[in-house]
Amino acid sequence: MLFNSVDYLLFLPLVTALYFVIPVKWRWAFLLLASYFFYMCWKAEYAILILFTTLVDYFVALKMDSLSTRRQKKPYLILSLAANLGMLAGFKYLNFFSESVNFAMAGLDLPGRVPVLDILLPVGISFYIFQSLSYTVDVYRGTTKAERHAGKFALYVSFFPQLVAGPIERSNNLLPQVNHPQAFSQVRLVSGLKLIAWGFFKKVVIADRLGVFVSYVYENPDEHKGITILLATVLFAFQLYGDFSGYTDIARGSARILGYDLMINFNRPMIARSLRDFWNRWHISLTTWFRDYLLYSIPYVKNKKVMVSLMYRNLVITYLLMGLWHGAAWTFVIFGLFHGILLVLENITENYRLRFFRWTGISRFPGVQTTLGMVATFILLVFSLFFFRAGSIENSFILISNAFDFSTFKQTIGYIIRNNELIFGILMVIVLLTIEYFHEKYNLVKLVLSRPTVIRWALYAGCVIFILFFGVLYKQKFIYFQF
């Protein structure tokens, strides 16, 4: 069941209405059933995988909570890691490794082949497994108490607004809300609906419109050159942002209506001044997950140089795994390595860059320095998307090579100018960035709330009509569903 579907637009109000008329003590049960129904609309039998993750981590956490030392708890943590990561590896990465081994064996002219299985990737498996794992690690560390109520823990793992594409919630945020449901609030209802509408604007007006042009270019890499490829890659950055942050807004808005607050997953990433700043603003729930459970999990070493080198090693490994988390393909591995290595270089060269800015006098103009950082960061991000978006490494290099062939520049500019849908999409990107800028500066929500009721509701109605009129309304899957 896609958020951008009539089914969901009927499902959410029905669930909300029933949820608030049911006695409080049974609301968790109703929401759990609704969440499983929501997931089973894709492929019913894969709900067994969520149930498996839930049962393993529920009993593992209870056992760890009864033990006093980490040494005693460790075997149970390993059991949780093996069960969850083993299931993730089997469904998401088994064929990737099999195909890689077969490719290597063919290249070395070795006999035999590893079988490649016909496995359908379960929707959202990377998200709910990471969410459940964060709980068991927190119980192991003693920062979270084990949840005794099996049904409420099951709801934590499967909560439908963020089940298939996040945000990847933490137990210390979501579980207390499951245990203490809020009463119906008209304020939360209106606030949630506005957040949902904003998400729909980013998804169906911007992302899906840009996606038509991006797919046209990236699915036929040999047929395009120069400005067409560069523009498609730049627009893919905004398509990806509109698509994923739009999903998150709809998820957070849906949860807010039901009385739940999900974490913010995006914070204006397109104005990042460095790659480190970008990853602090983009997919925050994933970045902080890897930071808290992998990046900083290195033993303390007195030798400062050794400690720094270990941190850099972990940084590269972390972003390599983050790339692989996004998809079982070498293009995602390269994407992750690219960001990991550049983040290390960014850290190493930070003092030299600051000295350069002081030496040239640029540091006297903070706006110029900020703009240079934003431009450099965006260029590096866009370059990495040649691998993120392309279907293969071969296609990535074809696109990179053709991107700097401007032999058809005049014809391309003419095509772009005549493409009204593309021009409108670019205009909507500018509108998006402008709204984000003014919201950051003036808090547009409070500004609108200060207007008279008639003006407010006229504005809300106008936004809905705009989305219906200008949105690409045939159901396009969210990009991160494949991850």
C-alpha cells in the first residue's frame, strides 16, 4: 500500500477514526493489526519475517535484561545479530555475492558456478531490522530496559507509518509513546495533515515529475551527452530528496495524527557546507544509527595517532557499509567508499583549508566561504550519484564519459527549453528551496497560524488543489522502498 495511493488515503482516516474510539488499553492491539495489514498488502507471507525478528529480539532482550554483566549478555546479543543480519544477508545480499563470485570465476576461467536464486527483496527489511537491532544493542548496553509486553514491542518494530522506509526509530523514543498513547488532538490532526500535504507536494509534484526526465536519460546512457546527463544527475539529487523526504513527511504526519512523534530525518541537506554537514542533515536516522552502533565502537587507545587512524578506518568502513545498505550492487559500494574516503580527506585537510581561506582573505567574507563550501559539496554529491543512480558500473562510466561531451549542446538546450514539464519541475525545485529558506528564517508555520481562519483555510485548500492539479498522480513507488 503506497502512501501516494487512494488505498492509503482511505486507510489512514479509517484507522485514525477506529483508533480513537477503541478503549485506550486495546489501542496498541488495533494499531498492531493495522500495521501488519498495511505490510501484508505488498506480500502477505513476508510478514513472517517481521514476526521472526520481533520474537527473536523480544526474548533475547528479556534474557539480557535478567543478566548483570555485558560478558553474560554478549552471547544473546550475538544471537540477535546473527539472526537479523543473517536474514538480511540471505534476502538482500545472497544473490549479489553469488553473482560477484560467478563473475570472478568467469574472469579467471574457472569451472563451476554458484547458483543464483529467485528471491524477492521484502519491502522495508533494512529498516525494520535496523530498528529492532538498535533495541537489542541498547538493552545490551543497559541504556534501555527490555519491554515486557510482547504486543507493544511488536508494534514498535512494525509501526506502519515508518515501517517500510523509516525513519529508523530508537526504542527510547518510540516505545514510551506506545506505552502511553495520547488522546485525540485537533491541533495534532491539523499539523499532521499539513505535514502530509507538504510530503505529497515534494513527492508527486517534484520528485515524480523530475523522475520522468531522469529515467529517460539514465535508462538509455548511450543515447545522451553533455548537458542532458549533467542536468539529469543534478535533478536526480532533487528527485531523491523530494521522494525520500516526502515519504518521511507523510510518515511523520500520519504518526502525528495518531499521537506519535517520529524523529526528523532531513534538515535542508541541499545547503550543506561540507560532506560531513550533508550527512548530518540527510537520512539522519540512518547516519546516527551507524554512528552510534558502529563508527564509535572502537576501543580506547592511549596513542593519539593510532586512535585517529582507527577512527578514519572505521569512518571508511562505516560509509562503505552505508553504501551497501542502500543496495546489493557494486555501484552502491563505490558510492559509500567515495563518501567515506572524502570524509577522511575532508577531516585531514580542514586546517589547511582554513589557512588557505585566511591567506587569500576569503575568511573575511563568511558568505563567500559558505557559498564555496555549498557549491563544492553539491558537486561532489552529484558526482557520487552517477554511481548511486546507474544500474551498473559500466553504465556509470558511460554516463561520466558522455557527460563531458558537449557536441550536441545547442540541440540539447533547445530540447530542454521546449520541455514544459521539465521546466516546471525545475521551477518547483526553486519553489521548494525558497520555502525551506523562508521557513528556516521566519517559521512559516507560525506565520500562517497567525493569519485569520479564512485566509489559513483558503491557503490550505489552494495547496491541496495545486497538488491535485499539478501532481503526477499515477502511483510511483518511493525510491527507498527498494532499500
